[in-house]
Amino acid sequence: MFTQERKLLFKIISDQINGRTFQAVLNTIIMNKLFLSLLISLLIGLTAMAQISEENNLYAAKRTPEPFLFSVTTLTPEDLKWSLDYSASYGERVNGPFGYDGIGQQFALKGYLGEGYTLYANAALGFPSEDNVSSAQQVEVIHDFIGGKKNLGLRFGVGMGVSRDYINVKSLLSRVTVSYDAPRWKAGGNILFEKAFAANRDNIDVITSIGFHYRLSGNLYGGFETVGEDLEGFWDEEEAEGGAKLLVGPSLNMTTNNSRMSFSVSGGPVFYATRNQVTNPEALRELPSQPGLTLRARVIFNLSQ
């Protein structure tokens, strides 16, 4: 009898111990899950903060007013408002603002006017092999209709302007700009429509440009630029300047941490993608009308703090 009562007592104690053990294990599991969830959430938060911090560190004070040499991008309120740049170019078997088989120089002013408007103006000098100098001028105002409030992200703009080329032909310009800036890369492109007020010129000339840069190291970005001129030559056999021409080449851009200066260089071969009969070989615009090579370098000085 005593043995049965002792067994019953041991069973009750064992059940209580087992119940408490199970409850303790269960509580431990629950606490571990909560701790693990909190730990994961903390790690995710720290990772996100680190990424944001890294992006901010990568992008802060490292944006140049104009990263590309053959495209125009718009400015934002976060940019340095005004800048002045000087560029020099050398061409072989080429003509246009890059120089007539020689050296070209260009001075440009770029500024943010507020409310999403960007002003871009330039004056270029061409030094041909002869002992004379030619000049060209251009001024445009571009407005961002999408984006444009911050540096990062998508921007889409449309602008209007006027120009006078090296042979004194006046033109009305309309430019469409698209760009996307990220902490480690940037891309931009233009479609420029030009209406020249001269005989034997196309009704509308189309110039397209695309540029892409990726952060290589520090403030150094590298990529490519491509430009197309007289692209209507792909579908218009009567295009006046001899067919569609393309430029494809590498592109580098570098800014400095403690300076207002930034530097860019780009260039490459210029070749015909299509061939049409030339009805106006004197028409000169942004790209050479003959196959050749062009190189261009630019230094930008930020005028504002």
C-alpha cells in the first residue's frame, strides 16, 4: 500500500516537473523566437541605414554640373547653381564645332534658374588649318517636367533655344533630355531637333546622344558616350548631308573632394552608318560630315558655393 502511494506521489511530482519543464522549454523557444526576430529586424535596420549612409557618402558633393561631353543634363536645387566650363577638342578629317581639321575651343555657362529651369549657353571658336578663326554660339533653356527636385532619380525635360553655326546659319532648337542618377552610376541622353533657316538643309535635323557612367573608384566615373547625327538618313534617302553619322567612344569624368573643379574627357571614331547623296556638303553642326576621329576634354569650375 505504501509502495503504491509512493508511486502515485512520484508520478504527480514527475508530471508537475515535466509540465514545468515543458512550459519552461516552450517559454524559452518563444523568447528565442522573439529575440531572433528582434535581432533580424535590428540587422535589417542597420543594413538599410548603412546602405543609405553609403549612398549619401558616395553621392554627397561629388556630382558635377555636367558629367557628359556630348549631352546636356538639367540641374536641380541640390546642385551648385552656376558653373563655367572650358573645353578643347582636336579632330582629324572632321568638321563642325570640334574644329575644321584642327583645334576647337568652347566656353559655356550653365545655371539653375529655379522652378525646374536650367540655362545653358556656349560660344565656340574653330581654328582651321588656314589663318582664320570661325565662331558659333548657342543658348537654351530647359525645363524638367518629371523629377528635377533631387539629384537622385529620374529627370525628364524639354527645352527651346537658338544657335548660329560656323557658317553663320541660324537655327531654332528643341531639346528633349532624359537622365537617371544613382549613387554608383548615372545615365543621360538627348534628342535635339534643329530647324536651320537656310536653303538646301533638311527640314528638321535630328541629333541623338546617350551617355553612361559607372563609379570606378572614389570620384572617378567611367563609361561610354555615343552620338548620332542626321539619323533621318536611316529612313530618308534624300537627307541633305550624306547620311546618318555615329560617334562611339569611351568617357571619363572626375570630381575632386575639396575643389570646385571637375574634369571630363571623351572621344572616338566618327563614321557613316548610312550613305546618301550629299546635296549640301557645307552644312555644319555638332558632328563631322566626314569619317574621322574627334577627341574632347573639359574642365568645369563651380561659381557658387
